Amino acid sequence: MKNILLPTDFSENSWNAITYALELFKNDVCTFYLLNTYTPAVYHVEYVLVNPAQFGLVDSAKETSIKNLESFKERIQKAFKNPNHTVKTLSVFNSLVSEVKDQVAEKAIDTIVMGTKGATGAKEVLFGSNTVHVLNQAKCPVLAIPDSFKYENPHELLFPTDYEIEFKSHHLNPIFDIAKSHTSRVNVLHVSYGNDLSVLQQKNKDILESKLAKVANVFHDVSNLNVEEAILDFQMKNKINMLIMINNKHSFFENLFLKN
């Protein structure tokens, strides 16, 4: 059974991400946790010295959160009558990133699925401000669904890598899970400036080839483009349904997206 965390602010953007998750995992037995975090507006104003609870602001925010969560839960149950799925709600007074970290540990979350506003450029398409913080700190896979992106079966997966790190089984298992469930092909994309692979890179590539042998895969090499351009160019020329990047300390994911 899978445990899936669905952070929501009750926007249509977050609803779109929820529907994506319900479709992606429709054949899996899952518990979906709808999470809404809240803090009253006055809580953010540094010069307010009184406790916001004195004004009933916390209770009001909580009531609104619970009401909207139940509304989203009913909406899910009406739109997706799936006996494999259980939906639970979580209304918490906390910041989003802090609560996501707590829930991942407490509920043994397998995957987080959340929406993010899309824009031009790989970085903006993938990450909104909340999403980038979750990606940077969550200890499980995160699916970031661009605004208005409708579900399509993930037959073609794009997996960019610079071969600088050795991917372990726990890095690759989520890829195998999707690839096997949806008969997907993994397109491994390496971007270079025409230089040969180092001994370490070649070793890591050989390891990756061996581990990916259990699913359909194709290895691609692209030169004379930066990584961001190469990803966009590849997606323009090929029907890619899902972009997969693994966040690991000192990995090219960190260098590309998570450093200021």
C-alpha cells in the first residue's frame, strides 16, 4: 500500500495536482493525505505582540481549513469512485515545509504530489516557491505538477544525469515503480561540452545501465547545450510525459535548481 501526501491551498492548481495523483496511482492501493497548513494573516506581522488566538483568528482559520478539506474530499469521492483509494484530511497550524517534513516521517509517506505555477523555462516550469522548499527538504519523491497540466500516461520518462554520482537502489526504485506500472521507457539524457566521460562518470554510467536493464531504456548524449536548454530541447522533439530528477547532495540537480 502507498501513502501519498497531497498538500493543498484549495486552488484549482492544487486540485489539478490531486487529480493527477489519483490517475497516476489508480491501480494502486493508496491512502491519500490531503494536507492544508494555515497561519492567520496577523501571525505574520512581526510588530503584533498579542496572541492571535485572543482574537479567535486561529479558530477561524482552522474552521475554514477543515471546511475546505472536507469539500475537497467530497469532490474527490464524487469524481473518482475508486475502491483502492482512501482519503484522509489533515488540517494543521504550521508552515507548509515544516509540516510536510513531519508528515513524511510520521505517516511513512511514499510520494508527495503538489501543484506549481508554470512559466517559461525549465526552472519555473518545475518549481514554484513552496515547491522548491519542499523539494529541497523532503525525504521522499516529490511530483511537481505544472498549472493546467492534464494527466497523460507516463509512457516516456526523461531522466537527465551528469553521471557524477552513483545512483543507489532507493534513488531508482520510484522510477522502476512508475515504469513497470505504466510500461514506461526511461530516456537517460547526458549533456556535455564534447568532453569524454571521466573514469568515475563511465563507472557510474555502467552501473546505471545495469540497474535500468529491468525496464525499457534509451541512453542519449547531447553536446554544446547547457543542461536547461538540453532538457527543453529534448522535450520539444520527443513526447515526454514525465521529467525525473534526483536531488542528492552535490548532484547536478542541486547545482542546476537549488542554489541561489
